[in-house]
Amino acid sequence: MSLPSQDLDQLKQDVTQHEADLGAARTRDEALEIAIKAAETSMRALKLAKDPSEKTQLNTRVKQLLDEAEKIKTTRDWRSIAGHRAPDRVLVPPVPDVSDATRVRQLREPKNSRAITKKEHILLLKASVLNGFKFPPWTTPPTPDEFILAPGEEPFTDSAVLGLSDFQHEVFDGWRRAADALPPPAWFSGDRTDLGPSMRASRKIDVVQDAATDCSVVASICAGVARAERGHSKIMRQVLHPYDEESGRPMMSANGKYIVRLNFNGCYRKVVIDDRLPASNTSRVIHVIDRHNPGLLWPALLEKAYLKVRGGYDFPGSNSGTDLWILTGWIPEQVFMQSDDLEPDVFWRKTLAAFNYGDVMVTMGTGKISARAEREIGLAGEHDYAVIDMREVDGQRLLLIKNPWCEGTSWRGRFKESKTKRTEQGENELALLSLLDEGDDEPVQSTRDLLNADEQLSPGTFWMDLDNVIQYFESIYVNWNPGLFAHRQDVHFAWDHSDPAAAYGPFTSLRAHPQFVITPQESGTVWVLLCRHFRNVDDGEEIDLRPHEIDINGFISLQSFSSNGCRVLLPDAVVEQSCFVDSPQILLKLDNCEAGKSVTVMPGAQELPPVYHTFTLSAFSNSAFAMQEASDSLSYSQTLSSAWTKDTAGGNAHSAAYSTNPQFSVSISQKSALSLLLESDKADHNVHIKLVHGKGQRVRSVRNRDIVVDSKDYRRRCCLAEIPQLDAGTYTIICSTFEPQQLSKFTLLVQSSVPAQISLIPRAGAGRLSMPLRPARLRPDSTKLAAPLRPLRLVNLYGVARQFQNPSTAQQSPKSTPMLKLSIELGHGSRKEVLLVSSDDEFADGSAGGVQTPEIDLRPEMLRMGDLWLVLETMYAPMQLESFVVELFLDQPGGVEVGAWRSWDD
């Protein structure tokens, strides 16, 4: 009988073979025996393992196999356990074989399939200039002859002068060529032969920052290095030139010139640098450095190219999601740890799967932390960290986190202990558990102790569970491989915030916002990324930045609407929306797009400087789609400007001065859809709009049946009224604020499917001479009064009547609403002729704006046909003596005489 193997590798191979045999088991007993044998072999391997990480993996493997054996024994369909072993049993996915590049999983990045317009092309060219340097769009990789040093030729020297911070100036010892700068002179002051610089790392790469504040950049480089070291496809061949395809790494440039492809301001761009680095006269290092390979050059070159774009080595840092987007072109997503929308289980499952495939790079950022809390927990406030590994062990979701500081601290917290529920085990399982307890000289430690006790962990590197990440970090930045998508389209656009007439904010309309339509050919997911272009502050701008410094002020967001592919005017019907971020990018995931159904996507902005901004909107999907600018839903559009003044700010429909509000006449010659958007220039004013049957005349009062459509409740700053089918005719539009005497300017946008004629109706009495009459006093037993009219010459007039309001009692409870009618009649009795009457010969509310007659021409010769009378009538007799105000508006003075009021009986 052969003795059990004592070789760890052989034991691990035996376990793998047992697991393969398990799938071929013919009976339940055979499967159970194989599962127990695999667990027993894993237990022996665990006893031999020395590496903490490996012990953790093997410990987990034992528990998984025991659990599997129990399920085989107790589950009716035992074959589903033995024959289809769950893929998530593997703690760490197999590492790709990097010796054969063709076997490493690579995804092709989709190219923009949309032809850009000439206007967009000019926009991209203008966006090439930044910090006084030109970064042209990337076309093709450079040829090898760009990096040759000809005999007698001086090495290439870039004209760019990159700024340094005050502290960096204190230790600055000049710009030195890479051969003199790496390794740092203060680190190796003696013989520097064969120390560097080099593009090859002889030990595990450990990139850190020291006398710089670009933690987001260094964290980004660390995340990229960790991905490559896990065996995934290399990205650097696309980024840094010259590059040696045969060795799979960047090459040393003979003439000191390097060309870097970076992704910013709408496209990949060409960034040219030399190999000079800022040397230090102390042990502090200004540029990024590798602690294990201090002669490694390419991280410092990548950092320098990036900092040339962002302004210099005094760069204060941004966020690592933005930096990875610029360095690699991988799609940035910012996940807010304290957001109510965060689903930790879903987030972990998706991110871990993509991380294992090499399709995400993960970094994290903290928020503000007090100095005392920093000391207690070992985390720095407002600082970016790299995630260099992710694992799920013993039910704990773990992240290996690296602080990019050279002297960075590690987290000092504790993990939450995993509680494992144990069920009754069979005889064989109990024997194995007993062996597990008795055979170890040392008890199995917790996952945290095993992993963080690893002496190979670099300073500042630590394992942390997801629950504590959510507690202590503000954001996780997940950069996704764009090769996950087959299709991409970009649109480049300008958004002018310098126009004072275009208001932006939480209560404004959306008519000034750029809007775009995405129409997928198949149902599925579309990701939309908004990128704000970097711009320099110009002299004279009222921004708290130095001239030529990059402006990063303000917040942006993305929203989507289901609007049949048309522009939207109000944000009320938003379907998906992101939060506002101060990052230059924001991602919106549209997860349930329907085939052929258009989605309107719109950028949002808050507190952006009032200048001309440029953006790029990129959409990614695995099915073909179209993206274009959104158009108005209606073909014809007119905008009118007006204002509520002290004479026209009449308030809501219950106000006595409602009829004085600005009113407009709108006429359409045939049936049409109509949209009315009212917007005030005051954010705190609540506004309303009505379309009524008013024949284009000023309306004194409104009955419910007069209303064609309105904007419902009063809405802050802007409101919208829409009707899909409006009969041909002439109508009256009434614009009001909720409170009287709220003064502001406003705009009225009228859109229709056929041409419409719109004009402002003159305010009451405009261009007319007011002729107030004696008060009309109606007794309790009467419903009608009349006053004789005597035209002295041809005169045009109209009359207005309303209930008398005593100023001293105006604030008391209102009287009952009088229903009035005002008319002009020729003759009396059965032979009378009504020449005109208010409100289409119907009684109307006389308590607010009162009632108004149409206009009429009166001539002296009309008196030959009978007497003319101005008649005021109420629907019901008043309970007590009631007074009314009647006023005539004439087109010329002295055109008519009016006698005293008298009781009237037909």
C-alpha cells in the first residue's frame, strides 16, 4: 500500500483529478466517496502549505468539498451536484498563459461608426490646444525613425515647461535626462552602472508617489500594473511609443523622445515628451517611482505625459476614474458608496466577474476625514487608492487595496467575522473535520489574519472587506474595457453658457439643453458617457483660477427620456438619471432599451462657468444603433418675450386683478397640435399658463368650460401646456404668477404642427381713454340697471363692469360672487335690439376682473332709431345694496355722454 504523497504540488494535482472523476461518477455512493477523498487530499495539502494566501484558498476548498459531499448525500438529484460543479467554486480564475500572446483574452475596442460633421471636426481641432501646447488627434502610431538619434544630433528636448509646487521647488535639483535621473541620485549616489534606466522590471512592480500630489494618477498606474501582472492582455502597446512588439514592452528611445497616446477632449490625442525628469536634491522623489525597480522608466514617462496635459507636477489630483479614462480609454463609472441606489451584492457579483476576466480596473477614493480619524483608521482623507486584487473567501468579499503613497499607511480596522452555519454531518464528514482539528499544529486563522500576515505585501497594501469599503470610502471608480461592446458612436457638441438669456438650474426648462436621440436596432443595454472637455481659463474670466489654468468648476449629469425621439421641454418625465458630479465624465446605463424605440438623452449642468463649453457624448452597445441630435416634436416654433410689471402682474385666477395679466392671441388656420412653454427669469416665482376660448381678445374672467388646456398646478419658474389636437380658430393665452405683484421677465415658446399667428393683446385700456361712470348701486329687489348713452361723434368703445371692492375691507371674507352681464341696447321693451353683450350673452364672474363687452362703433345718427342704453344685469338680486364699478374705454375724448343709472325693467 502506497503512502500518501507529501508533495504539495502533487496533492493539488490529485485534488484536481478527483474533482474531474466526480463528474463521471455512476452512483451516489461512488460520487460521495470521491468527494470525501478530494476533501481529505485537500486537507493534507493545507497542512503542507506555507503561503498564507495559498492556505486560505485550500481551507476554502476543503469546506466547499465537504459541503458538496453533504449535498450529494442528501439531495435527490445528486447528479446535478456531481456532474455540474458551480463555476464560482474556483477562488481565483486560472491565470492566462502569458507565454503565448495568442492565448491571452483580448477584446477589440469599437471605433466610432458615426461620421462626424465639419462643425464637429473644427471643434475637435480647437480642443487640441491646452496649456499653451497642441495635442493633435491621434491618427497612426509613430514610425521607428522618429526615435533615432542621428550622428552629431542632440537628444530631443521638449519646449514644454511643467510647473512644480512650492514644496517641489524646495527639493528640485533640475531637469535631468533619464540616464541621470533613474534611479534617483539620492538613492544610489555611488556607481550607477547597470542600475537604469530600463523598461524591464526584474522584480514585482511597486509604483508609488512621494513629493507629488497626483495620487489619482499613481493609483491608476498601479491598477493597470496589477491587471497586467495577473496575466491579462497588455494595454501599454497602444499607449507608449516606441514599443517593442516582440518583447511586449516599451522600448528605450535613442533620441530621448517619446510619444504617448492619451484620451481626452473628444478623442485619442498625440502627446510628445522628452525623457527629462525633475530630479531632487534630497531623498524625496518628485516623479513617480518604483520601490522595487527604481530604474524603471516607463511609469515616469506615462506620468509626465499625463501631467503635461493637466498642467504640471503641481497637479492637485482629480479622480482615478478620470485618469484611467485618459490613460487607457476605458469607460469610467463612479459608484457612490453611500448611495441609496447601491446594491452591494449586485455590484460585487458583476465587478468581481469582470475583474477576474481582466475587463475592469478598480480604484477608490475617500471623502473628507478628520486628522484624528486618519490616525485611528489608517486611511487618508480625499485620497485615491488602487484595487490590485479581488477575492471571495469564506463568504467574505475582499479587496486588496494599495495606498500609492511611498510612506502610505494601511487600514487598521477589523473585518466582520463570517458566520458559517454547520449542519449534521455523516460519519465520513465528521472524521474529516476531526482530522482537520487534530492534524494542525496551528489552528486555522481568520481570513484577515492569513492574508494580511503575508510578508510579501508591500507597505501601504492591505485587504479590506466590502462592508468596510462601503463604510470608509466615498466612491469606487470602475473603468470598463470598451471592448465589451461591439458598437460605438460619438457626437461632439458645444454648449454656450455665456448667453444670459439661456438659464440653467434645477427649475429651468430644458429647451436650451443639447439633446440627442439613440435608437437601438435590438433590445438590450446602451451605455452613454458624457465627457466635458478640458479648457483653460482666459484672462479676464471671473473664476477663482489663474489664467491658463484648467477649469474644472461646476457639475454635470445625464438624463434619459422616453419621448418618441424628440426634444423634451421639462424634466418631469425623466426615465433614468445620474447624480450631478464634479468629475469631467458621467456614465448613464440604459439597461432596458427596446428595439426601434428611441430614447432622448440630455446633459445637465449646475454652476458651470458662464462661458463656451465643449463636450463629447459617447454611446456603447452590443447591437447596432443610431445617434443624432434630437429635433422638436412640432415643426413650427415662435418665441415671444414679455414681462409681469406693476400694472400687469395680476396673480392667479382668484385674484381681482387676474385679467390684467399678459395675454396673447394665437390663431391657427387648420387643426394642429399646440405646445405652450412659459418661463420666468425668477427662480422663486410659480407660474401658470392657460389657453382659453377668447377669440384672441382680452379675457376678463375664465369659466371652466372656457379652458381649452392649461399647465395644471402652478410650477416653479416654468410650466408647460400641451394639446395634441386643437381645432382651427383664434384663442387667448393667459400667463400668470401665483401671487399678484410678482414682477419678472418671461418668455413664451409656442410650438405647433402648422403655422400659427401669435401676438400680444394690449393690456386693458391700452391706447384708450378711461371714462369711469358713477357707481351703479343695485337694490335688493332689483337685478338690472341702465344708463342712457348719447354719442356726440363717431366713437369706438367697450365697457367693463365689476363688483366694487372697498379697500378697507378687501382683506376680509369676500362677498358672494356676483354673476354679471353688461350690454349696449338700442330701444326698450319688446322692440329693443341688443347691439353687443359681454361673455357671449352669458352671466360671468364679476368679482375679479369683471366682465367686458366687445368693441363697438357708436354714431350720433343711431339715436334716430331709438335710445341707446348701457345695461348692467345680475343673475340674482343682491341680499343688500350692492355697488358696481363700470368703466368705458374710448378711442377719443368727449365722444359720448352717459346719464345717471336707473332701475330697468324689460
